[in-house]
Amino acid sequence: MSVGDLERKSPAVKRLAGAAVSNQGVLREKDLEFTSEYGGNGSGPSYQEISGAPVEHSSPLGYNVGWFTIIFLNIGQMIGTGVFSTPGTILTSLGSVGLSLLYWIIGLIIAGSALAVYLELASYFPNRSGAEVVYLEQAYPRPRYFFPTAFAVLSVLLSFSSSNAIGISVLAEYLFATNGHSPSPWELKGVAVASMTVITLLVIFNTRLSMWLSNAVGIVKLSTLVFITITGWVVLGGHTKVEDPHVNFRNSFAGTTSNGNGIANALVKINFAYAGYTNAFNVVNETKNPIPTLRKTAPISLLIVGILYITCNIAYFAAVPKESIAKSNLTVASLFFAAVFGEGSGVKGLNILIAISAFGNIISVIIGSSRVIRECGRQGVLPYPRIWASTRPFGTPLAAYILKWGLTLLMILAPPAGDAFNFIVDLQSYPSALFYFAMTFGVFIIRHRRSRLHLARPEFKAWTIAVLFYLAVSAFILVMPWYPPAGGADGGDVSFWYATYCVVGLGILLACAVYYVLWIYVLPRFGNYQIRQEVVPLPFGANTHRLVRVKNSETAAWDARHDTKGNLISEEVISHSDNHLISDYEL
């Protein structure tokens, strides 16, 4: 009987057979070993390489994610500060209103292609949360632990905290704006720290409460964008004090740039504005029947936000001269309301809505990114894996939340405004782009591998043209930052060489490679030991890998006491090791 036949059995037989394969059977392809795993979320089996973090058969974080929460987890992260803060920088980079509006449409198409990639990858591993952590781990299991190590460094030290710091700073800025107060830098930092602390405490104490808050704030966000859209229609109809609402749309492509760096920079900003359409993939193992649910709800959330982004930008250009938008920095939405309603209560109300939007965005981001960090910890490549994997005492990833809080505060307080802050914000973008490229290419690697293993077709398979398109976009984002900006070598958003962040980002990855070689190969050779993985069970259904050093003289005894995944074999199983339910497969 083939493995595909096992997958097509009735649910009861399929689960029993899957358990047998998981416990006893190993699929082999060259030097890779795969086992079948089932989660408790009603999904089908995942065939994952054994060096990956173990599947949690009952989610210790619960199953609080339904279709409504998926929609608003994605919407909550997508609608943050991007649609309010980036239109000015995008217009500056591209030079024309027409191309700026076109880019928002292009951004939607790119996001749709990326969403298809994530859906296919999630179909292969429907019982693992953490999205990119899992997909890179399983696409590139060799060299063993290298991709988990490199991605963990990026996720823990660089990723998300810079965007959190930007979002929380925008929240603080708009809170002050509601009172018409111009804060000092330290007043702004103080409110940002307090806001981040409140948000962190909210998500720490209760997962269900944090999901509910994300949903509630998401509704407010949608209402805000709908209101801006409707107001824009009124402006275009000539029913406001805006004198000529069509002026920005005449000869709208005049001034379009031909500078490659500006075009690439605008594409990065568009991707930043849409970022979040994959947030729900970070909580897949907390979702019942995840793939059918995601297939329906994730595209809905993206389409809603994409349409509203385009209509809101049309509204901005209808009410505000493009010269003002290009100089607006973080206040383009305020300029819109001031132009339509005048300085007063309308602008104050908008500032409150934007502050609420930023607040909800941080909640959605920290929920998703905490799962990413927790999954990195469960791979065993970070110190103290038990702490990262634990969900005690509140049933939430406490260690990940505390780390996010600490690093975000560091980003708020440590770097001064200007070069240092801009450089740190840019720094994580280039390694992230490399990982996105590798993850997308990994779709083809996993397809080929599953074909060789004769595994059944996944619940969702992306169009190959969509995967290739997103791969090409990822390659473009990798190449174009090296192209000089219009201002020359020092013409970027810092006063020194524009591509410094790319070089430093690559340097960090190179440092990860050096550390990996020392840790996995050099030190074991001179220390006369080998690295082995062990599955460590924790309370409430949690588990984690722990990488341990085993002396060369003791490896045979260790291997006899553990199965291929690192589970400790009971004495009863050892004494009856010849009684296999399903024999190993080898290709």
C-alpha cells in the first residue's frame, strides 16, 4: 500500500494509519527522513523531515482562531500605519500620481501571488504554526539546522521589532495630535513605551482576549477606510470646499521617475503597506480545519483591504495637492481631513481613529510574530528551548512576548532619530528578502520531493505562474537596492553609502554561517561529541526539540534509546522493536 493510499482512507482509519507511520514508519529520500504527523486541528497529515520541530498534537495555545478571526488578524496587520504614512514616500519615489496609484494595484497582485504561495506551503504542513519558520525548515532541511539557525537570528534580533517601533511611534504621535500638542522626542518615546507595555500585558494574560481585541479594532479600521473612501467620492463630486478635486488626475503620469532605486524603494514600501495578509498562517495549528478555512477567508481579507487602499489613495489625491502629499511624511491622512473639513474636530477625530488603527496593528503583529519566535525556539537552535516553547502560566507564549516587548523598547529608546534609526529599520529588510526568495523557491523543491515520495496532492496548489511571478518580484527586490538612488552614493535615507544595510545584512547571515559551522562541525570534532536532537514534552500539550551533546562513545546507546525524531523509546517498545505496524519505506 502506498503512502498516498493511506492519506485517502476514511478519517478514523487514516488517523490510525497516520499514527502508525508517525511512530514506526519512516519515508526516506536520499539522506532525508520523513514521518507522518497529525495535529489536533482536524487537518490532514504532514510529512515533515525529522530534523524539524515536533508537531504538537494538541495545541497548547488552544483553538481560538475561526474564520472571522483569520480575516481580522490579516486585516489588523495590513491596516496599520502604512495606508496613512506611506503614500507620500511612494509618490516621492515614483514622481507621479498615476504610477503611485498603479503601484497600489500592482501591490495587490503581488500580495495575491504571495498568498497563493503561503496557502500551498500551509497545505503541506497544516499542523504547524510559524509560517516562514516551518516552510524554510522543511524546504531546506540540509545542512541540518542551518536555515533554522539563520532565520532564528533574524527573527529574534532584527525582524518585526523595527516595524513595531515605527508603529508604536506613530501611535504615540497621533495620540499627541488629538490634543494639538507637539511633543518633545522624549515625550514621544515615553508614550510609545507605555503603549507597548499595555499592549504586551493584554496579549500575555489571555489569548482569546487578544484575538477579540484584534477583531474589534479591525472593524474600527475598516470603518475608517470606508469613511475616507466615501468622503473621497463626495470630494470628487465637487460637494466640498476643495476647489479642483481633479487636478492631480490630469496628466497623472507627468514626472514619473526612471530611477531604478526609487522604483524598488516604492515597491518595498507598497509591500510594507500590504504586509499582514499572511498573518493568519502564523496561527495555523490554532485553527480548526485550517486549509479550507484559509482558502476562503485569507483572499477575502486581502481583497477587501486592497480595494480600500486604492480608493483611499484616490481620495487623498482628490483632496490634497500632490506637492503636499509628497512632503507629508506621516500626516497625509490628517492633510486629507484638514482639506475637506478644515482644522478642527474632524482632524481630531481622524487622529483618534489612526491611533486606534496603530494600536490594533501592533496587537495583530505581536500575536503573529510571537508564534514565529516560539516556533524558532521549538526547533532547538535557540538557548533554553523549554522557555521558548512553554505556554505557562497563562496559556500564551510568554517568553516570545517579553522578548518582543524588550526589543521594541530598545528600538524606541536607543537609536536617535535620523541615520541610526533609519539604518536599523532598513537592516532587517534585506535578509528578510533573501528568506522570502528562498521560501518561494522552496515550493518547487517540496513539490519535487513529494513527487519522489509518491505523496498525495495537497489541499491547495498554487498556479505555477503565480509562484514564478512572486519569485521574480522577490528577485527584483533583492537586486534593485544595489542600484544607486537619484542622489548618488549618499542619496539614500541615510547620510552614508545607500547600500550599507544590504552589506551589513549579508554580513549577519555570513556570521550565522560561521557560527553554524563552529557549533555543528568544528566544536564537536575537537570535543569528541555529536549533536543529537531530543523531543522534550512540556505541560498543556507543548513540546520542543532540545539539541544535546552526546559523547562519541555514547552515541550508540543514545540512538538505541531514542527514535529517529528524538523521542525517548520506552523499555516495552525497545523489547518489542521487531513488531512494527508499518515497515519503513525507502526510495
